[in-house]
Amino acid sequence: MVIDIETAGFNENTDAMLEICAIIIGVDEDGRFYPKEPQHFHVEPFEGSNIDPSAIKFNGIDIENPFRLAVNEKKALSEIFARVRSELKLEECTRAILVGHNAFFDLGFLRCATKRSKLKSPFHKFSTLDTVTLSALYYGETVLAKAIKKADIQWDDSSAHSALYDTLKTSELFCKVFNSQSYP
């Protein structure tokens, strides 16, 4: 499952999660990977969380905007986890692997939000697939926008740094890399 989290800083213990998007990767009848429908949530900062003004300036999220229709971390994660568990059962798997661009960052925020919400995560505790590494190997780029462009996938700079957009593009990149391989 591809995950992207937009935050109010870099410290998963103290800084707020502001957006989360998750996209399950499917496999079609020809064995090709494809992104399924996204689950996207604007998230209310948890009580006492840090909001770094430079992070807000970077991602452009207006946390005071009532049209964000933000939900608390527990609601967002509960809905994502329910869908993940459903897929795990369908595929006869026990744990989901987080796919992300700088996956350790998203996994850290996910882990801390899960703990605060007193939920049990369906994700493996430390295994991830990181599109930064894949991009470096396949395209010689580690920056998402540059890797996307080299992979000949459409990119819109004005849409970047939204969890929904970045997850959509990361999932396209992941599928393109994996679909370019031949497996026994």
C-alpha cells in the first residue's frame, strides 16, 4: 500500500499529521501492478502537537480552513486500516508493506499516530518499499518530481505536496518500475 503523509514538521512524536492518503496496489489478470482507489483524509492536529510555520509554508495547508473537513487521527487511520485488513484477508496475507517516497518518514508518523489512537496497525513494523531507492536505481533521481518526469509520467508542480497528489504519483511510479520487470 502506497502512503503519503503531510505533516507540520519532521518529528513524528511531536509534530501534527495534517493529511494522509493511502492507495492499495492491485495486480490485474496479466500480472501487472496498478493503483486502486485512494483513501484521503485531512487530519486535525492532535492536542498539544507542534505546528512548525516553515512546514505549513512548504506544504501550503491551511489548518484553520473549515472546508478541509478534517477528521481526527483515529477516524482516518481506522478507515484506512479497515480497508487494508480487508485486502490482507482477500490476498491471504498477514501484514501490509508501506510503500512510500522516503518511506521511513511516513512509517514513523504512521506508527506514532497509531499509538496515540490506541489502534493496532496492519503494517509491518519496519519493512518498507521506498521509491526513493527505486528512483535512484531506475532513473538516477531521488527527488519525486524529477524521478516522475524521467519516468515519463505527467507531473504538476502546483499540485505537489498534497498527500493525495503525491500518493497518486508515487503509486504510478512504483507500478511503472515494477511493471518494467520480468519475474519468473
